[in-house]
Amino acid sequence: MGRFLSVNLSTGELKDELPEERFLKDFLGGYGVGARLLFSRLKPKIDPLGPENILGFVTGPLTGTPIPFGSRYTVVAKSPLTGTWGDANSGGDFGPYLRFAGYDAVFFAGVPERPVYLVIDDGKAELRDAGHLWGKDSDETEDLLIAEVGKDAHVACIGPAGEKLSLISAIMNNKGRAAARSGVGAVMGSKRLKAIAVRGNQPVPLADKERVGEIRKARLQGIRGPGGDRWRKFGTSSATARAVQSGDAPVKNWGGVGIRDFLNAQAISDVNVIKYNERNFACWRCPYACGAYLKAGEGEYRWEAGAHRPEYETLASFGSMCLNDNVESIIKANDICNRYGLDTISAGSSIAFAIECYENGIITKNDTGGIELTWGNHAAIVAMTEKMAKREGFGDVLADGVRAAAKRIGKGADRFAVHIQGQEPGMHDPRLLPGYATSYTMDATPSRHMQGGSHAVEMGRGIAELEIQPVERYVYTGKGEAHRKLSAFRHVVNAVGLCAFGIRNTDAPRVAEDLNAVTGWDLTVADLLEIGDRIATIRHAFNLREGLSAIQFNVPGRMVGKPPLEEGPLAGVEIDLSAQIEDYLKAMDWDLTTGKPSKRRLMGLGLEDVAEVLWP
């Protein structure tokens, strides 16, 4: 759309910015644009929850276009959870409608005296008082704002968890789609910004409208078949049981073995999840419609009709991680997290951590307010999720994630706190897919499963095809260059606004074609990979300027097989993380000791100002 909106919440000033095309071509959108701007505008060592931090909502050039899967937006800020670069990605309708309202991005600085929300109505922006919204859950907030702004409005907001500055709080849209990681909800809460409501019908400009139409038709034809049908039927819940059995899904707070400790994984997978479906849910113009609205809960756990079906990451974090095979309790926990605005990966991981502390006598019923946090106790899991969402009792101890909780508890609790630099990892085990060990450690947002690659996908294979096979077949050696290229491509996918579920790792030529038809550019695959490297490098440089080098981050032994498991498909597996990181650093031309990108590489990527900062 060619416009960014800059909002100073302290003064109430709203100002349009017109980015140069060269800038957009170099960083595309999403966290590419976000990282470039925040590196330039933020001073190092600022308080992430202070007025100096900048919170950005950024779309990509394919967001809201006819190109299939173009529904994503990214929230960016310095992370209060990790102290590093922070970003979180979400689908639904909000990203496209931000563009239809006339803007590619909105950036917030400062803090107002009273809570506010932003309305963008067909290119016109206005801050309004949000006092009547403060304290409302995300569902209530969305309903109230649609009533106030218009039935065609689309809302991104925080719930009470973000208002209370939970470091694992999320920003919600569509009552169940979440920009959840890095603690971005807490940043929004610290700015007393309750919501953004957008409406408009401005078309996204297309350089070659006819060609874009042809591409859409061809892409839709290409995704027909069993793979697409499975996504439409089960969504991400299709993989839960298989992931537990193969070793992909972590079990018992990363310390267990699926085929020994969690034998009833099928109870929280595919058919046993979709039986609660009312109807499918699709992000904007998505041909998969892999989400679902649920019928009202009528058993031990109650939820309203229209609650969102839990995704794989939620099923694993509240399920296999906690040895919980009660699917209705997971649906309930998911609904609590959606309404209050919590990251379900971090929330489930925090409860699994607390259970292990309880089982080992580090905490007792006196600490938990009488809640018996034992493995598989689904009633206790739901009760503690609600406590955490409200920051009540022991839930307040857990509400900032496992690193903060372990510090508060003491007594050696840190040995059960599985995180990297404060961020709980995604529900994919590097002992099965070793490339995740590199991604979890070396990406600028630690512990993130959507930012890099794994050995299996580098081979063009998906988790669903692995089933239970010896991990020795996938020994990860000499993969630094392959990992660099795959990570670069994944950064491009995220930056342009595409959903990763619609993109294969062999689709770089397709993405270049899509991008060129929409923008009129002439980018090649090689150009895209260089842009991906540029994005990776400036995000990494943001952390280095903060005095944080991923090389020094502690990686829990449980995540990399130290000591190795003695049973199951991952028995005996130990990841040589040092070798993997060294391989990746060489491929990126980053220093093996400090992690600093070479001055030559920075200059080659056009990051001259970054070179001046890192190499004064």
C-alpha cells in the first residue's frame, strides 16, 4: 500500500511514513522491515516494557493478495521474555484488512496516560479511549469493538494476561489466532494499548493483475489431493499421535519417551479432536481451512460454541508434555489461553515444568493453593492454567515462563526449566530432527520452530512420513550451508506474508514468481536467499548490540540428548550441537567465537550502518 503509520502514544501524534521501494525490496515486509526499522530507531539496552520500546504490526507484500496463503502479519518488538529481538506471527483476517484499511504497517512508541485503542477506518487513523475495554477478555473485546467500529471491522487485541504484563502473553485476533511468542502481548500491555480495529476496502495494488489471477488458479489446482484433504479434515491435529510415537513431540517435560510414558496419544489426535468440530475455519481466502470452530462443551469442561480447536503445538504442550490424554481438558485450557491471551506453547510448558517440580518435592500443595500438580491430572492442569491467566496464587509464579518461575521457586527448580534464553521451545524435538537444534539456538528469536529448518525437511520429507524410524538414518553432518539456505528461504516466506503450511521447501521459484507478479520486481531465487540472509543478519545484529550472542546461550541437555534417552526411537541419540553451530557460523560468515558477522559480509548485504556498530 506504500504507507506505514507511526503512532506516538505519549503525545497522541499519528504520522504517515512513505517507505522507499528500495527499502521494501531489500527487506520485503514482516520482521524483515520490522528488524531494519527497530535496529535504526531503538537504542541498545532499553527496557522492553518501557516507553522507548517500539511495537510494530507489519504485513508482507503478498498479504491480502490473491496469491494463496497470503494471510499473515507479524508483530515485532524487543522481547521482554528473552531480552533479544522479538517477533510473533499470526494468520486469520487482521493482516489483510490492515492493508485494505490503507497501511502496510503500524508502529507504536511511547505510553499514554490511559488505555487506548487505535481505529484505522479506510485510511483514516484515530486513537480512542479504551477504559471500558480494559479488563475484558479478547473475545469480549473483539465483539465490543466490532459493535463500535462496524460489523466489517477486524480486531487485534490483548486479554487480561497482556494487561498484567505476563511475559508469555499473546496478541489475539479472530478469537483464536495468536501472535503468541516473544512476549509481544506484554509489550502491548505495557503501552496501555488494548486493541487495533481496522476496516476498509482499498485493493492491494497488483503489478500484473492478469498474471496474478493465472498464478492463483494454477496454485489452487496444484494443492488438490490427499495432503490438502488431510489439512482440511484434521488441521495440525493430524500429526499428534504420530509425533509422540516417533519422538518428534516432547514428552513429560522433555524427559520422557512416548512409547513408554504416553501410550494413549491417539486420544488427543486427529479423529478424537475433530469430533468436537462445528465447522471449519479458514484464514483469509485460504484454500485449506485447517482450523475449526467447536460445538459447545457439555461434559466435565465447558466452553462456548465457536471456541477454536487446539492446534498441534497446544495438544503437545498441554498433552504429551504433561502426560495428559484428556482432550476436553486441552480444549478448555486452549480456550482459557485464547480468551486471556497466553502463548499455549509457553503456558503448557510452564505447567509441565511445575508438575515435575511438584513430583520431585520442590513445590507442594501449600505452594499451589491445594492444586495437586501430578502427571496427567487434567483437572489440576486446567485449574492452574486459569490461575496463570489471571496471575493468581501460584499462577502468578508461572505467568512469566519457566525461567522466571525457576528463579522465583529456587531449590534447584532450574534443572527442570526447559528454555533457551527464557523462551520455551516449540514442540519438535531436535533429537529426531537435528536441524532444529541449530534453529532453536542460533535464530535471533530463541527456541522457535518456524524460523529455520530440520534435517528431515531439508531432505524434502515431512514429519508425517518419518513415523518410527531409527534417527541414525538422519545423522546431521556438513549441513551448515543447506541450513543457511533453508533458513533464508523461511525468513522470506515469513516476511512476504505467506503461511508456512502452504509452502514446501522446494517452492523458492514459486515464491519469486508470485512476488514479481504482485510487485513488478524481477527477483531471482538467488536474490531471495540474499534477502533472507540480510534479514537473518540484522535480527542477529540486534541481539549482538544488546550484548547477547547465541553462542553463549545455554541449551538444556534434555533437548539434545545429554544424557541420551535409554528407550524409544531416540534411544542413544546425542546431538553434536557445537559442530552444528560451527558449521552454520561458517556458512553465514559469522565469527566462530563471538558470532559477529564479518565486516565483509555486512557490507556485501548493504548493512553498512550495522558494520559501523559491530566493527567500530
